[in-house]
Amino acid sequence: MSDEARQATPERVLIVEDNEHASYLLRCLLEHAGFHVTVSPDGRDAIAKLESMEPVDLVLLDLMLPYVSGYQVLIEARKSSKWLNVPIIVVTARTLEMDAVRALETGADDFVRKPFRPDELIARIRRTIAIGRRRSAA
């Protein structure tokens, strides 16, 4: 896809979040900011999407998910040649430093604690996508 075509189409974000309220809030926030959003309600569904979907521009990933943890989804994404370079931001209610360290060491590009500030999250998403694109182009 050319740079012009990529800039003309909305960036695609996969939200992996089991909490319906949080998922709805994230979806509305991102769609209002101009992103195209796909939602996955649990870890098992997220891994199925990794196998069946074309990669998106960014993944927002909760850690505490039913069936398969967010850490395992992160590991699977980083093992996939298709999804290896897709930026992943962990958005979680887990507040311990060791959770952030583990997520970052496992391959997350950023770690955001809930409750988050909406404008800051959008800025982090845009920055992380831009960095990911520069990394892919290099």
C-alpha cells in the first residue's frame, strides 16, 4: 500500500478487552478520533483473530482476559511473522510495576494503566503507530 493510500484510510486498531463498558468506551473514543476499530472480547478470540485477520496498525490489549491471558496473546502475537511488528499497547487495571515490566519485556510497546486519560491515550496510540510505521519502513 502506498503512503498516500495508507494516509487516506483510517488506521485500524484491534481492541482486546473483556469488560463491555471499557470496550465500548475505547471503541467510541477511537472511532471519534478517526480510527477503524475491531473488538475482541477475550484472549481465545484474540488469538483466533491473530490467525485469521490481516494485521492492524495497532493492538490495545488488556492483560486480565477470560480463557487466555493478555500475556499469552502478547506472546502469540510476537511469535507470528504477520503480527511481529504490529505495535501493542497494554491498557490494564493492573498497577504493579512488575506487571508493566513483564508486559514490556514480553513485547508490549507501551503500558497504560486504567483509568487512563482519553487525550493522552489517543496521543500514545498515534505516536506508537507512527513509530511502528517508521520501523517497518526501515
